[in-house]
Amino acid sequence: MTKRSRWLAIAPLALVAAAPAVAEDAPNFEGFWGLSWSAGEPDAGMVAALPPNTVVIDDTGAAEFPSGEFGGLILTPEAKAHAETWRSEDDMTLDRVCLPPSIVYAVQGPFPFEVHQTPELIVFQYEYFDQTRLIFMDGRSAPEGLPHSKMGFSVGHWEGRDLVIETDHIAASTITNNGLDHTDDIRMVERYRLSEDGSRLLATQWFSDPAAIENNGARWIVWEKREGEHIYPYECDPTFALEYGAVKE
């Protein structure tokens, strides 16, 4: 599938500027959310909240960029050299096929998630690789010595009706799943907003990692609310790698 990127003229607005709203007034994101296959054009106001020098890449869902294409992201020389050595078959081995990616890549995939929400803590339960993410809403900082993980450390706050989540301590992993990897120093900021009728969850996902990309990246993602559905166990079976090898041969 052909991918396209959008270079955007973005006003230099801060990601985290407004004071958080009172928790009792916050929108309710509770429920089961499945990826929308008709996301449409990004919301202009949400895009305007992205920092300068940001490109919105178009790789949301099951489709992925082919080798050598990165949707407008400008790779550092080191990241580009690494990406040029990437081969898809290297990831389809018994010891690697069940390794989960970080939230940087996982959030845009086709798998659903459930939200459980309180004023102090919001939990995102992802079907993809059975991962759970905690978003602390009390303004805390990461504890000293906290190890990096694929989900990272997330702190959220409300800007009006928008949930803004800032995540760091993300373990090195992939950005686009075709050889462009991020480092432990990547920083990610997401903005979530309910549609007017509450049936869709709209989001921008912004990330910056100067060691890997010379500009900033973002994604536009939309999920649909699906009443009565629940998360199923992912239970990755590494023997899938053997089937893949047989097909490739």
C-alpha cells in the first residue's frame, strides 16, 4: 500500500501549557475502543497543538512502510545506516517474533484497547501483546532509578476536554517497524479527545528522539467505541516463525 506524508506548517504552540481541569469535569473515556478504518483528515485544532518541525506520518493500522520509506521522517546518519541493514526475516525468528514493540509503534496498530478511568489513574489495557499502561493523573515524577520499559512512564493532565499524556522511560524499540529504531531517550506526547457524540476517540501521537530523527514525528489515530466488547488474550505463539519460514522458502 502506498504511504503518504503530510508536511505541515505548524504554529509554535507548547505541548503542555494549560492548567489541568477539575477531575470531576473530565470527559469519560471508559470502554472498549477499536481502530477506525476511516479516520479522515486530522483535526486542524489538534494538529495546530503539535510543535514545529513535525511531520505527520501515515502508517496507522495494519499497513506498514516498505523498506527505505519513513513517511517524511529525517533519519540521523546513524539511524539511517542501521535501517539499511534491516531485513524483515530477522524479526521472524523463534527468539524475536514474540518480542513486543514499545508503545511508540504499538499505539497505532490495528488491535483494540480498553480504558479504565479514575480521577487519579487511567489504565489503558491493550490487546496487542497483553500489555497494560498506567497513566498517573496526580502530576508525579518518575521515581529515581525507574527502569525503562516498552510502555514507559506516563503522566497525564487535562487541557479543557483533551487528555494530554507525556511518556518517557521508553525502552529502545521500533518507530516504523522497518529498521527505524528509537533510543531510550525518546519522548512521546499524546492528545486524546472525544468526538461530539462520544462515539469516536481522536488522538495525535507526537514523538521526538534527536538521536534517531532530525525532525519530530506524529500520527493521527481514530478509534470507534464498541459497546459490549472486551479484550481477548493475545498469547503470542513463537512457532508462527516456523510457519513464516516455510512460506518464505
